[in-house]
Amino acid sequence: MSKVKKILYSQKVAPFVFSLPFCISLLVFWLYPLVTGILMSFQTVDFGVTTWVGVSHYTKLMKDPFFRTAVWNSVEYMILTLLLLVPIPMLLAVLIESRITKARGLWKIIMYIPALTSVVISGMLFRLMFSEGDGSQMNQLMHMLGQSSIPWLKSKGTGWVALLLLCMWRWTGVNMLYFVSGLNGIDGSLYESADIDGASPTQKFWYVTLPLLRPTTVYVITISVFAGLSMFLESFMLWNGNSSPKNIGLTIVGYLYKRGIETNELGYACAVGVVLMIIALVINFIQLFATGTIGFKKKED
Amino acid sequence: MADNNTPTKQRTMAENHRVGSFCATALFVIVCGLIAFPLLAGLTASLRPAREIFQNGMSLNLKVSEWNLHNYAYLFTKFINPKTTDSVAIADSNKYFMWYKNSLVLTLTTVVLTLLVCYFVAYGMTMYKTKLGNFLFFMVIATMSVPFEILMLPLYQEVTTIGLINTNAGVFLPGLCAAGTIFFFRQYMQGLPKELLDAARVDGCTEYGISVKIMMPITKPAFASMAILCAMGSWNNMLWPMLVFRDTNKFTLQIGLNTLLTPYGNNYDLLIAGSMFGIIPILIIYLIFNRYLVAGMTSGAVKG
């Protein structure tokens, strides 16, 4: 007994004991579902009977118009959120960290609050704000501008205004805080030497801030790519369920949920998941390559 | 050079600074106003008669004179489980508080267990120089780069087979070794002096004793920031719990609130009041531990 204890307590074995929960969790809750998911995408499951169907799910997916809509919506959403949620928070962060803004702490606290609300709550708030009745706030705003009421969530253009505003509302503050922490990591003496060289604020931003902020920018882009591609609940809550008019809110994960949970076609849904994973990995790889995080390293300085 | 120091130049510079300062501050006032708007609108809507929300959505016209707490009163006193439910214990009890309690219990369990497990895992990876540690850290990064949604369906089947469906364990077990949390603890521990370990070993402390008695107190700030992020994630989590929980009496607050939206009519009065009251716990935690939160969420951004 004491021998076992001695082995368990030795410096050689202890790291294995510490890592054990992670190894188990990795096998049981990550590798196993990942492998089954990929296998299931080549199978159909009908009342417990599994049949191997080869790549037929994938060939069917290629011709599936709903899937095409879903992929297009997700990719479009990802691109738009990248355009909105990287430059704007970055500029806000630069502005808030510059000495000229007053009461900086207060603004940082307020801007993070939307991220505390759940998707249920934020989705409901935006659905009510953009509801089609004459009394909704956005329509009242349109009346003030001399326009008539708009059925906001019925068509793609206006519906996506609501969707993107919801996304910006929740994430601008979060991304700004990422950039703020990145800015705090920049050596202040660099700005001093830029000042001595007579650099203008714009030059300082382009030649000092932006290059040195790159790790943060890469991080924010990476998480935005993943979050954008796997968006589901925002549209689920905004359109009160998984069926939006003309599928304007259908995303890849929404389609996966529809096929897997609502109509119980697990094999087909898993194929959707595998395609999502491939798209995510490819985009992320391109992004990491383009920003120079992987591959050949550019010389800095 | 002499030019720069003339009084007029200094005055214009000071003036420019004041104008810039005013503009920048005004911008943030506007941005924060826009950010506060939906929440304030929700709050005022929760104080108004239910029928009005249903007909008009949330109106810009505040009608302060009509404000009352009827929606809250109804939610807290009349929104109860029917007498005929399966479980005697929950019959006649308040439905909303039941969801609230479920959420609190689930969040508390998730936070405590996740932090402890992730701490020890990160400790094993960081404090000993082993090849296993490096490999496992690589796996942590790998798990971070696969979206959860892909694992969702097979995981759901797996959890059903194990018999964890409809249980709290089914919700928190798959996420217990949270990659982000391990990553953060590792980052934090890498900055700590390892000489402490050797000193403790000389004093006769066991490997496990060191991890609990020596290192845990030093890592307290890391625990604080991860606790808030984990609590937020768990309190607001919806997709996975929605799959795991079947019985209405097991529902968390978020799923419960979602059930108020039905194809047969939406109970916006209860939903808005319930939502506004549901933000409170997480808002309190946020306001108290705000400074730790910033440290926690930016950990990944430092190294990229």
C-alpha cells in the first residue's frame, strides 16, 4: 500500500495524475464525438439501424438549396461582422486609451454590459425594438424621419440591419476591451520617440499602434471568424424559432439543428457539421497565413 | 524650437486639446447611450401593461404615469406550477423561482468544479517539464479550434447513452476541462517562480500538498477572473442545456424564458419582467469583480 502511495506521490508520476481528468475528458467528450460525428456523416440512422451510405450525404448537400442559403448566410454574416467588429472597436480603444477622453473607466464598464445579457434577452429586446407595428421604436424613429413603418424582420436587408445591430450591440465593448489590453502592452517609449521625430497622431497610429497591435488583432479576427461562422442562437431568437421568412436567418448551425434535432436526420446533420468544420479550418488557416502568424515570418524592425 | 514655446501657440494647443477632449468624451457618451438604450427600453417596457407591449412592441413614448410593478407581481406570485404536475414537491411552487434556482445551482456547480479541474490540469502541464505536458497543451489549442456545434449531435447521443440526459452533470461534464480556462491558468502560472516548489519539497510537502497549499493561494487572481467568465458563460448558456434538459422542472432560467415564446402567443409581459430580473445576479458579480474580468478575458489576446 505504502509503495503504491510512494509511486503516486513521486515527482515523475504526479504530472500524469494532474493531467488525468483532461486526458479522460479529451477522449470521452472531444475525440469520441468528433470521430463519431465524422463517421455518422457517412451513415444514416433509422430507428437505431445504421447503414453505411458513403459520400451520398455530401453529394446531396452540394445540391441542397437550403444548405447553400445557410452557407452563404453564415459566410456573409462572418464577413460583415469582421468589417464591423474589428475596425470600430479598435478605433474606440485607441480613442479611449488616449489621454483626451474623460471618465474612461465608466465607459468601459457600460460598454461591456450587453455581453452579460443572454441571447434570449438580447434577442427579445431587438425583436421588440424592430417589430413591425407602428408603435415599435424603430418604426417611430422612421416616422420622425418622415418615413412610413417598415416590416423590419420580413425581408433580408432590413432584417439583417437588426441582426447586425444586435451583434454589434453585444460585442463592440468586448472587442474594445481586447484592443485596450493590447494597447496597454505597447511600450510607451515608442510613442515618445515618435513624438521626438515629429510624427503626427495618424502616423503614430499607422506606424506604431497598428503593427504592435497585431497579436491582438489576429486574436480578435480568429474568434470573430469562429463566432460568425457558427452563429445560430442570435437568429433563432430574433426570428422566434428556426424558420425565418424565406430563410433569411438560416445559418449553417441552424440547418444542422434543423436536420439533427427537429427532423432527426443525424447522419445528414453530421455532414453539415463536417462541412462547417472544414470551412472554419480553411478560413482560419488562410487568415493566420495572411497575417503572418504561421508560415514564413516577416522581419520586424 | 523657440516658436513652439510662444504663449499664443501654447494657448491654441491647450484649446485644441480641450476641443478634442470634449469631442472624444461626447462620442463615448453617445455610444454608451446607444448601448444602454435597449436595456432601458426593456426596463421601462417591463413596467407597462402587458397588452401594450403585445400590440405596440416597445414604444418610445414612455407614459411614466402608467408605470407599475404588475408584471413583476404577477411573475413572482401568480406564475406557479400547476397542481397536477408529476412531482409533488414542485406542484404549486413558483415556476420562475424554480428556473432561477436551477440556474443558480447549475452555475455554482459548474464554476466550482470547472475551476478546480482546470487549475489542477494546468498545474500538471506547467509546473513539471514533461513531454506529455507540451503535447497536452497542443491538444488544448486543438480543442479550441473546433467549434462546439460540430460535436453537439454526437455528444448528445453519447450523453443519452451514458444516461446523463436531463441531469446537471450532463450539462457541465462535457465542458469541465474548458480549454480557455486551462489556457489562462497556464499563462498565469508560467509567470510564477518555480523555486517555491523546490523550497516546499525540501520542507517535506508532497506534490499534491504543494499544488493546494502553496500554489493555489498565489493563483487567486486567476481564479477570480476565470470564475466570472465561467459564471457568465454558464448563466447565459442555452444551446447545450436546451438539448440536455427535458423536464420543465429542470429548466434553467434561459430555457424557461424561451418557453414563454410559443406559436400560440407570446407572454411578453412575463418574458420582459423575467429577463430584466434575470440579469441581476450576473450584473452584480460583474460590477463587483469588474477589474478581474478584464484581466481574464484579455489573457488569450496577449500572445495571440
